[in-house]
Amino acid sequence: MVDLNALTAANADRWAKAKLTREAEFTRPAKVAVANKGRYLAIARQAGMPDIAWVFIAVSHYRESSQDFSRSLAQGDPWNQVSTHVPAGRGPFKSFEDAAVDALVKCSPYAARLKDWSIGGMLTNLERFNGIGYANKGVPSPYVWSGTDQYRSGKYIRDGVFDPDTVDKQLGCAGLILTMMELDPSIKFDGPAPQIQPRPIDPAKEPVRDGMWLQNSLNRLGASPKLALDGIVGPATRNAVRAFQLAQGITVDGLTGPETFAALDKALAAGKPVPTLPVPPDISLADKLENLAGSFWSHVTDLFKN
């Protein structure tokens, strides 16, 4: 019998020490998870769980069905059919949401009943969601720790069969949560969760510098208001860039050229928010053309008046 209190303490301790060993691989599933936050949050509320439970649902969805919304949260079987894998005999359901609520409320380990929403409590419930076999062997569960330095090898290759030399290639929940927290700073845990030290930023290892990267970087540096992580560099994102440029004393144009990228890298490496001042709203090219057109026709009218 596993002592769940001891397992919770062990998982909290591992969390405090964990470092990602496959950092770049976590970026894509973390972005997908954060992009679907609203959907996971609605499921959590329908299941009677606190809002932070959306994180639990998001990472379970990755592990169980590779973030495929046509597959059930419980075991990855199609939710519109009766499940054949454990838990078997569930469904069919009308939607992914209905199947997810069933998995959380009516299937062992009844995740909706979780009361401890510290990081240790969540990680332990995630481990129980997959099965307690690894804890019985006294080894870190790859379901939780794969992709971090807390896991090396060992995997149940099928029900009841454990191979100590097999390495789980799928990423674990803990590293995915860490990466999601970088994308969405609003993710916080109740209780005595350990303090997570920001990992140093190595620009050479950063993901592609697309709109999502820019918005996430500005949010991490204190953009106000927070930018939506949609990857679209529109007026709000350009204004945040201009506010950052103004605070850094570099050219204020709302564009991300080499000078701005260098300033972003330096600020991210420092790991501290950048105090910014309000800047005038961005002026679009359409606005400028409209103003020029109005000015032109007013001059033409003046000519006829004379």
C-alpha cells in the first residue's frame, strides 16, 4: 500500500529540483494546452473542480490522447464508442467534454474529489490517474517525470509488465506544467508549493521567434495589459513592444529588429519585470491614408471656393 502523503511530499521535492532534459520538445504541446485553456476550464467547472484543475485536465489530455479531442480523457479511446481500455465499458458520449467529466467524476481515482491543489497534490493525483505501479516500485513515474532529470528509465510496456530498461519517449506532466507556467503566469498552486526558480534563458536554444514567442516574452517582462497568446502581432502587441522600447531607451517604432531582440534577450536573461510607461496608441497605415485623403480633398474644395 502506497503512503499517499509520503508520495505527495516526494513529488513536491522532485518538483523543486526538476530540470528539463528535453526542453524544446515541451514548447509545442504547452502552447496547444494554453490555447485550449477555456475548454479545459469549462470541464473543470462542470466537474465541480477548482479553476486550477484545468491544468490537470490539459496535461492528462496530452498523456492519454496526445491532445486529440476525438479521444477520451480517460484512456485515449474514441469517446463516441464504448471504451475497450481501462477504464473499459465507458461511453459512448456526446462530446469530449461529457467523456472528460465522466473520467474525472466517476472513474478511479476520482480526480474531481482532490482537495490538495498544491503542486505535490496535483502531481500525485496525476500519477494515480495513470496508475500507482511506479510508486509501488519506489521509482519516479514517467507519466509525471519523463523529460526531466527526475526520470531515467523504467516503463510498464503493457499491463502488469515492467521493464526497468525501457525509456518512456512521451513527455511527462511535470515538465509540461513547468512550460505552461512560462506561457501563462496566472497558473498558481494552493498550499505550500515549492518556489520555482526561473531557468536561465539561452537565446540559442529559444523556440522560433514568432508572434507567440514575442507575446509570451513581453508578458514575462510585465506587459500591461497582458497580451493574448494568439501569435498575431496586431496593435496591442506593437504597443507593448513600443512600451518596452521606450523603457529600454532604444528606438521606439513597435518593430522587432535586431536592437529590440537584443534588448529582449538581455531582459529575459535578467529574469526581472521591466517597468514601462504608457505610450500613445499605435497608428495604423489605414488611419494615415484616411487622414491624407481627407487633407487632399479639403485642399481641392478650397481651390474651388477661391
